[in-house]
Amino acid sequence: MKILSINNYHRILGGSDAVFFRTAELLQRVGHTVVSYAAASEGDSPSPYASYFPATLNTRAPRLRDVARYVHNREAARRLDDLIKAEGPFDLAHLHIYYGQLTASILPVLRRHDIPIVQTLHEYKLACPVYTMERDGKVCDDCIEGSTLNLLRHRCKGGSLVHSLAVFAEFWASRLQGDISDISRFICVSDFQRRIMERAGVPKNKLTTLHNFVDLPHEVPAANRGQYLLYFGRIEKLKGVGTLVNAARRCNIPLKIAGTGAMAGDLAAAIASHPNIEYLGYMSGAPLAGLVANARAVVVPSEWYENCPMSVLEAKAAGVPVLGARVGGIPELIRDGKDGFLFNPGDEEDLLRVLALLDGCDLRRMGDAARHDIAERFAAEAHLAQLLEIYAAAEAGRLA
């Protein structure tokens, strides 16, 4: 097959970007051709198709031109058309996160070229205009139960009516351009997310659950690990880092934190007087893999409807138990008491409870169980087989 793989960025800024790259590599590994399309930005991974990439929009300090392109990026549509004409024909397009940069302007282009579309849903944008289903630090489903006008009433985008109006306009412009109707199949990365999409009105026959995958390292995990807990990921309020830091302060357990994000400065200030907590900044590649492999346990304390966080799968693949918040899709990944523990999101006392449980556990046994679960449920081979079935269904829909 010749597959057009589309994402906002051609570099890794978060878990969804990592899935974009890993999926392309998995397909190429078995002989499929993958052509990538994304917005151009500083620090991009090399691509032979980079000359077709449109400029990145400035969404933090937008100019008037950027605001208009946030709703409908005419350059992204034109350059995608050029890419298809030069490199096509394509059997299928696989979208990841494209709104906000490329925008739904690309959907009519794909439709015009009769390319069936599959999209992996990494968040909740089809149900929640601000993607997160979170407001004022708490989960929120007002736009599903009521109207997207709640976005304006609550000023969900940064507390600003102007910014919320821009998001509202983008949400409905995307809907009118086919962000549901033009997609043949949606890949939900958790059963929880699939149920949310059903409640939001996405047709059930377009929804399939396919969890993310991870390669299982060949190395046997070390028998003797460090004594530290590890959090790695974005440093943001909805990730629950504050709850984790407070719990670590109280029990004086060594905690290492790797990542970057909007709360990085606040985090550094908060832990300055706590020698048991170490903030390492952004890490990736082999240094991060080594940090994970030698952790006593990885903690995923999210306080929003997390879908299928790669941090859980990567830790389990390394034979490291995971302590995860009982929210969103996380409970689908952790077998409570077997390869980790679940605790109530935002509940410092419950997190302290599961931290205490670690002291009486056979961590090597839990780590072995974690690796076995990865091999059984989240291995690349099984993921690829199901992905190709989804592709075939999308293609069959085009031919029908």
C-alpha cells in the first residue's frame, strides 16, 4: 500500500507525535510506502517531502493572518494537493492530529482525490472543542450533555471570550468541512474514548478501538533497580504532577521528574527545598530509556481523561511497574495488583496508599508480569494486523 500519513508536526512534542512516527516505521518495516505530510517547524525530523510542508501557524501570539488560517489553512490545502499530484496515487490517508495547524481545509483535498481517510483520535476534539474535556481542573462533559455554546459561557480557552470564540469557530468550520462525515474509520486508542465518541454522536460503525503499541526490548530488566519513582511527560496541571509532588514530599520518597511544559517553572520553584525530588528537564532517547528501566516504579497521575499514554506502555515494556490514576483509558492498561496499582485521580491520600503498597511487593515479579502483558496485548505485530484490517475496511468503503 501507499499511505499518506498526516500530522501537525514532523517532530516529537508529545505522545501523539511519537505514535505518528512509530506507526509509519511499523508500516515501512513490512514493505508499505509511507509519505508524510505536516506543517514545517524548527527542529523537524528530516523528510524527503519537506518542500511540500506549509509554514507553522503561530497559535500562541497569533497575527490576524494566523487567526484566519487557524480556521481554514488555504496554504496547507494547496500544498497537500501538490504533494498528491506529485507523489500519488495513494491508497489511503492516515490522519493523526491535524486541526489547529493543517486544519480541516485538507479534507476536501483528500475527498477530491478519492482517498479514503482513517484517523487516529489521540484526544477528544470531536466531542470537546478544547480537546481535553477538562475545565477548572475538573473533568467536564458539558458540551456532550448540552451544547458547545458552553465553551463560550465558561470561556474554556484560557478564560478568554475572544480565544473561546476562535475555538468555537474552528470547531464548527471543521464539522462543516467533514471532520466526521469524510472520515471512513476512526481509531480510538481506548475503549473509554470510543464510548465518549459514541456519546458525542460519532457513528458507531466508524469507531474501532486499537490501543497504542510499543516494541518489547530484548534485554532482560535488571534485577537491582534504583529506589526512585519516575514521572516522565508533559509538566501540566491536568497531568497531576502537583498531586504527585505533594505526595512525594509527605512520604520523603525519591522522585525524579523528566519533561517540559507550561508548569515547568512552577515545578522547579516548588521542589527547590525538597532534596528528595529532582527535576531533570526534557529527556528523550537512550538517556530517558535508561532512566525508565532503572526506576522502582513509574507514576502516571493524570487528572484528565487520559487515553492510552505511551508512558504506561514504555514503562511496562521495560519491566517497570506503573502506578496510574483510575481515569480515562489508564485502567485498561494496568492490571491492578499484578503489574502496577491504580489510585483515584487527584487524591493525594490514595496515591500515598499505593506508594505504601510498593514496599511489600515483589517488584521483579510485577515487572515480569508487565512485560508479559505488553507481549500479549500491545505488541507491534498484533497492532499491525488490526491496523491493516481497518485500512482494508476503509478501502472497501471507497470501492462500494
